[in-house]
Amino acid sequence: MLKTDGVNRLLFEKFAVNPGERPLLPPLSPKAQVALMCRMLSREGWNEHIAGHITVRQPDGTVLTNPWELAWDELRASDIVTIDEDGKVLDSQWNTTPAIGLHLQLHKLRPEINVVIHNHAHWSGIWANLKQVPPLHDQAGAYCGVHLPLYDEYAGTFEKTDLSQSAAMALGDAKWALLANHGALVVGKDLRQAHLRVITLEWRCKRAYEVKLAGGAPALPDEVVERLSITDANGFPFCWEAMARRELRADPSILE
């Protein structure tokens, strides 16, 4: 990933006029990027044991995904599995989750999204279990807008085709959703956008819960959130790289 991938280049060139002192990241293969993404999101609280799955569609139509057997915080590039559009494993001895159908359905229904992420996350999981949409209280929670659907038709796990298809269709054109009594789901055009949506969702949910415990406060007006949410469409320069470097400092073996 280049530092300008997924970023509005005109805005980037306007506000980031200097080239920087050194490369932000070493060259990364597509599988290394997915492994890094899993590590980064695990640190954000998307880390419920071995639950959770991420799929990243490639230009040739294949899909990269995490193996069922491994937790997100131990994944390396060589562990990432390539599957075809029907879920058949193409290059690994690892297995994929039986719930991969939800991802495949979303990729087929929405050609504009290339990344689908689901887990039983910490802070967003609290609001999913409350069956409530968290209010917005600050800038970091507003990067991706106000609208956050709550899918309240949980009927078990998603390995059955009819369940995964109905959930995918219920999401419509939303960028994310809370799944009542289950977890959270985020989609995006690329890794940078999906990462921003995950960290924004978790921050929003965390702050809302903390404010609720402190006695509550008025939410940000929608018009303020609308101004702040330009980040989602234009990209968040340097954030993905900074979080990836943090994981590489902690464990350089991710790239193996």
C-alpha cells in the first residue's frame, strides 16, 4: 500500500506538501497487508478469541481471508488464505470459517466494496447487546457519519446460506452495522477505508459508553458530524501506516 492509496490526492497534495524523511512502511505483499490489518484490529478490541473474519477481494477476483484456526493477533503473511468467489481454498492447508458465506454474499451484492470485516468486538459489542445505537460525542467518533444501522434479526451463526444472504441484503448500502446480540460488521472499498471505519466505530462506542456512565451529555448535532465525516470519503492519510508500524515494531515476524 502506498501512502496515497485510498486518499484524495488533491487534498493530500494540498495539505501534505513535504515528502517525509523516510518511507512509512517497507514494501508489503497483499497477504502481509491483510495480516497487518488483522493485528491492528485485534489491538482495537476486535479480538474475541478465534471469532471474526476478514475478506479482501483482489483485482483478479480471488479473495484473501484469515484462517479459521488462528487468532488475529498471531497471524503472519504466510497464514493468509486465498479463496475463490465461491469460498474454495486455493493455496493453503488452513481452513476458513463456515460463516464465510456472509462475506461472499456481500462481495457479490456490492461490487464497490472490496473489504468485509466481522467480529464480536468489545465496545461496539456492548451496544449491539444493548440493542442501541450509540450517540456521537466527539470528532474521532464522527469520521464516518451518523447513520449506524442496527440489524436486529439475529438467528444464530452465519454458516447457512439463507441467513447470510438475508443479513447481507439487510445491510443495503450501509458502510457498517451493529448486529444485535452478536457483534459488528464493517465494509469498505479498501483496507484504509475499512480500517478507519472500524477504529471510528469502536471509538464512538467507547466514548458513548463512558459518557453514559458519567451521567450523559448532549450528542453532536448532525450538521457538525456531516462536516467531520468528510474523512471517510477522502481517506485518513498516514493513520493506517502508523498503526501498521506499531504492529511491526511489536512483532516483525508478521511479514514472514
